[in-house]
Amino acid sequence: MDRKMANRKLIRLSQLKNKLAAENLEEIDWVTFGVIVKKVTPQSSNNGRTFSIWRLNDLRDLNECVSLFLFGEVHKEHWKTDQGTV
């Protein structure tokens, strides 16, 4: 993990909203971790393509979640991922 995190900044999911408002994260090599705390049943968009929605949390502040929308190949590859997965 030390090798993977070298020269990267960890931003907790519960801090992401504040960091996005205060910093230009496009110029920083940053990572975040989250746990899938809720999965919505796959849905179809207006154009007929299927997608998934995951609610992610860092387990530090259970009131602060991030919604992650999975489309295309990412949806096809990961839609069966279990709730509770990091």
C-alpha cells in the first residue's frame, strides 16, 4: 500500500465535498476509499442503456455519502459487486 500511495494524497469521502470547494483537485494526484453502503437495482436510462448507482461511505461519517453512477463497460463488469465491498 505504501508503494501505491507514494506521492498521492488521501482524501476521505466524508471530506470530498469540502476539498472540492477549497482545492483544485485536478492538479493533485489523489485517492479515496469507500465502502458500498447501498446499491440501487440497475436501471435503464432514456436511451435504453443500463446503469447502476452505488452509495459510498468512508464509515467515518455515515451521513456523508457519495453517489457513484456506473455506465457502459464499468457497469457490465462491476454491477454484481456486493454491498459492503471496499
